[in-house]
Amino acid sequence: MEDPNLLLSVFLEVCETLKINGALTDAICLRLFPFSLRDKARAWLHSLSPGSISTWEELTKAFLAKFFPPSKTTSLRNQITSFTQREDETLYEAWEQFKDLLILCPHHGLQKWMVVQTFYNGVNQSVRSMVDVAAGGTLMS
């Protein structure tokens, strides 16, 4: 897959369907992950020093650092925080566009309140008023 986050998400879905008596999901994921990779990703995994990765969290961090570098995360985080609704866009279309940005970078590190505030600040005044009415007052208060 081109998207390392999507690969990890799909892989976890598969791993969570497997239940082996006495085995933790973490251990199952570590054992099966190599089979989800090919080409450069598989070569990268095999190039790691034996014993250098001992938890699923360590593996996912190393994998994302390699195939989703910090510069890409920073770029996508900047796109999220500078979100603005296009002139011809409806509320629904703006929300879908914003969600797509969040999906591209699920490890953006923004707290939920900041994500809501960023979207709210990025929509035009008429949509903001509509959201305020639906919230029963100013959304951000």
C-alpha cells in the first residue's frame, strides 16, 4: 500500500480477528507483520538488528518514521491547521475535505478540541452561524 497508516490500520483489523489461546495481540502482530510487507518495506524490516524491536508500539513507530517521515507529518499537520472552506463548498463537502486530511495523518498529535476549533474557524461565517444555532449557542463556548 502507498499509505503506511492505512496498511497498519488494515493489518490491525486482521490481527484483532485472530485469537490464539494465551497469545497477546501485540505478540501476534509482531509475528505476522512481516507477511504484510513486500519490496522496500520488507527489506527495511529485515535490515533491522535482531532484537531491536520488542513491542508492537516500537515497530509501528519505527515503521512510520521510515515510511511516513516527520516532514510529511508536519506538512499534513499544517494543512489540517490551516484548513479553510472553499467558496463553493457546502458544510458537508467542507467536513468531508477536513476528514480526509485527518485520515491522511491520524498521528497529527492535535487534541480533539483543537481539531474542532480548527474546523470551526476554517468554515465561512454563514456555516459558522448555522453550526452555532445547531449547538444552541456559540460552539466554542
